[in-house]
Amino acid sequence: MTILEISKLSVHFGEEPNCHEVLTDIELDVAEGEFVAIVGFSGSGKTTLISALAGLIKPTKGGVIYRGREIDGPGPERGVVFQSYSLMPWLTVEGNVALAVDQVFSDKPVTERKEIVTRYIEMVGLDHAKNRKPAELSGGMRQRVAVARALAMQPEILLMDEPLSALDALNRAKLQDEFSDICQREKKTIVLITNDVDEAILLADRIIPLKPGPNATLGPDFKVDIPRPRDRTALNDDEDFIKLRAAVTDYLIDVGAARTEDSDDVVELPNIVPMDFSKGEKLPAAYEEASKSSKQEGFLHFSDLKKVYPTPKGPLTVVDGFDMKINKGEFVTLIGHSGCGKSTVLSMAAGLNEITEGGIILDGRHITSASPDKAVVFQAPNLMPWLTAYDNVALGVDKVYPEASKGERHDVVEYYLTKLGLKDSMHRKADDLSNGMKQRVGIARAFALSPKLLLLDEPFGMLDSLTRWELQDLLMDVWKRTQVTAICVTHDVDEAILLADRVVMMSNGPNAKIGNIMEVDLPRPRSRKALLNHPDYYAYREELLEFLEAYEGGANPSEDQLAAIKEKRAARLARQRSAAAE
């Protein structure tokens, strides 16, 4: 039975000739008890759609029909959870939930309303924190409060607008599992807006892409015929999951490629090199490492690295005994739970954080300070907001290529900005760019310096999943040409595999060290689309997920447990290759 019907819904903002057409002719029927996930790119109109379903904005054309009646505003039968928590900061967890319950169930006795509040706070696992205020809660806990508040209103339909997108990948995965359990118990009709394909498959009965705007429309339905409950690690062995994940991802990648297709008019990169030290000029110390190296093996050596921070309670050892060698041109990713020292290792490699014990040797020289031979891309791109994208990149290029002509330096800047999809935006001020475009500028700036070492600290962590895919593929395309030695810190299992020759898995902190190193024997050049169709990909993915599960909640798995995880991948790969050979 249909409970919610979207009929020829269009939402346009403004008046002609400056009318912004966001959604056009959206049609969808949602059955009672069904869980529908709508997946789309940033800016495609997902939040506009959920606002129209909630009755918070009025459609330009068409409408939303609930149980045969067209809605004309918000109603208690439709609960909403937004990306931002929208909690009252002066109220406790209990007070925030009670505020909604008292409004919706004002005719019920006080004791009954209190029981409703208590039930849903317990359901989201916050009974221990019911007297805390939002400022005392983590991001994940605040989002639990928002979910408890929506559920406590006991709506027939729950509308969720990217409720977990502000969380890091590991906390997001944990809450996805909790949401899945809650949704099964509550048996609500749910419409989820998300940019995460895995989240959609884990939770939904049906997945529907929202094509990019303007004039965004819904794409084809993808039915999720996977039995519940769904375990994210076990799904890696499920052929239906693998096929569905590939189908949805391929569709979205194709749509995204059509939207952002680059011009064929690409600037040729001039054959110039950084500063030449052969002529004996007295140069700033920051540039002394910029020459090329013939060293291949052990190009970068972390030697028994240790980092200790002083605290009021005494010394805190964050990283203890990090030891490995990285070859020239190798791409390594670091993964592990929050607080395991990944970013600390990266900041010491960049020369931005003092080393307590041990050392880091790059191309035969100890790293003691920051310099242009070590380019860093942070989670926030740190651009000069008053300069254009072009000028932000040119700042470094002008310093590192002093003997190149003005035209050659111009071509270096334009080459990398064009390669990263910014040909038409390079002369816009950084402050006018989207987060994804700013991060593209940051990556272009790093590559344009021709560094010996490229360090990326959660470079796509602030971006939605679909924008991350685009930038990961762009990063791989540019890296393929430069073959710069690179280290990337990430929480994203798929990103770790896509980028890396080796994935370094960190143990829990404090006293974090290398827990395991996984060599990724997958062909290059790589793209997300190609990897999803590779028979070995899910064996690597399963090992990383099981490794993270082994360290969940601060656990300290044994060597035997970690070895068993590695052996499981090796056995699966052997089975797959044997079957392929027959």
C-alpha cells in the first residue's frame, strides 16, 4: 500500500530570467514500511527534496501526497532528521527529546510522556548521557539525540537528510549499524537522503539516484534483495552485494563523468625542473632538497619513530616504534581508528612536528623542518581566500622554478589546474569556490611543486562520497604521471585500497605502532570503477574491515588473531585464482 506519493514535483527558486531550477518532475511512490534511499551528488537538490517532503518548502509545481491527502506544511506524521543536529544547547539530552514529545503528545499524562522520552533515549544508547548538554557530547552522540527526538514523536514516516555525513568514516559505520537495528525494531516507512552507496545498501530496500541539477530528476530504481540483518564485513562475500554495489556505483560514476567532462584543450606540461643546484648559487635552506634523486629502495625511512606529548597527567606516548621503509614512487596509505597517531606520523614526515625519538630519512637526509620538497594536502586546503585559484598555485611555482620563463611557470600552473577540472574556474577567488573545488586547488598546488614526498592528511574527509570518488580518480590520474612518493592518511577502506601499493594498519593509541601491512597487488592505472570489477578487490576490503573490527573499542588483538585475518585473505585469493584458471 502506498503511503507517500510524489507527483510531478518541481521546485524552482527566484523569478525569470534568474530562476534557479532545482528539481523537475520528480515522481515516486513509497510503500508503507518501505525503506527508500535516495543517493545523489552535492548540489543535486537532495535537501530541497527532503524539505518538500517534510512540508518545509512549497513546490513550484506538483506536490506530495500522504495517505491520499496533499500535504501543505509540516506534520507530526513526518519526522525529520537533518545533517545538522539543531539541538537546544541549553537543554540536556532528555530535555531536547522531551521538548518534541511534549509538543506532539500534549494530551498524554506527564508520566506517559516521560516513559516515551526514556524509551527512545535508551533505544539510541544514550541513557548514560541523558543529563548531559549537547556541548558535552560527541558529533555521533548529538546525532543520536536528533534520531531519538524524531522517533519519540512516533511518526509514520521518518525523513533523514544525510544524518551521518558530518561524521568520520569509522563513527559513521558504527552508527549505520545502530540505525539498521533501530529501523528494524521500529518498522517505520523511511526516506533516507545519502551520498554513501554502502550506507544505502546496508539500510535500504530500494536505492534511487538523484541526477545532478539543474532540473534534477530521479534515475532508475535499484532493488536491494539482500536478507536482513546485513553485516558490513560479511557482505564482502555476498555476490548480490558485489553486483549491486558495482551497478549503483557505475551508474553514479557515469552520471558524474557526463556532468564534469573535461575539455580536450589541455595545456602541455613544459619540461622544466625545480631549482638547479649545480651552479653553486647560495639558496635558501628550504629549497636545498629540491633536486632529483637516483635513490630507489628505502627512499623514505621511518626509523623507530616515537612521539611523546607532555600533559598535566604526565608524558603521553602517541606513537611508539613506527618503523618502515618506503621505496621511491611508492604510494602508501595509513588507516586505523581515531587517536592511533596517523596524522602525527604524517606531520613528523612533513617536518611540522618535532620527533621525540628515532628519525625520518628522506633521500639520504634527516627531516628536521618543513620545505617545498615535502608537499602537504590537509583536510582543509588552507588557501589564501583573497587570491584566485591560479594565484594560490603560482605562489609556490614561482619560488620552486626560478629559472623557468614566465610562460613555462604559467603552463605548470594551468596544466595541474586543468588536470584537476578547474580550467574554467582558475581565475575565481578561492573564497568563491566550493569545498571540493578548493581541495582540487590544494592538490594542484602540491603536485605543481614537484615534491620528493607528497603527504595527504584525510584530503577528501570534508567532502561527500561522490565528490571524493571524482577527486580520488583525478588524484590517481595525476599521480600516474608524476610517480611521486606519497603517503595518505585515511579512514576510508575503499580509498586506502584504491590509492595504495601498501596499506599500513595502525594499532590503537596510545603507544600506537604498525599493526599490519597489506600489499595491494592490483593492476595500475586504477580507477574506482575498474577496482569494483576486479575479482580480488573484495578480499582486500574484507581484510581491512576485519582489522578495524579487531581493534574496535580500544581492543588489542593478538598476533595470532591478526595473522588469521591475513591468512583468510590469502586463502580467498587463492580460491578465486584457482577457479579463474579452470
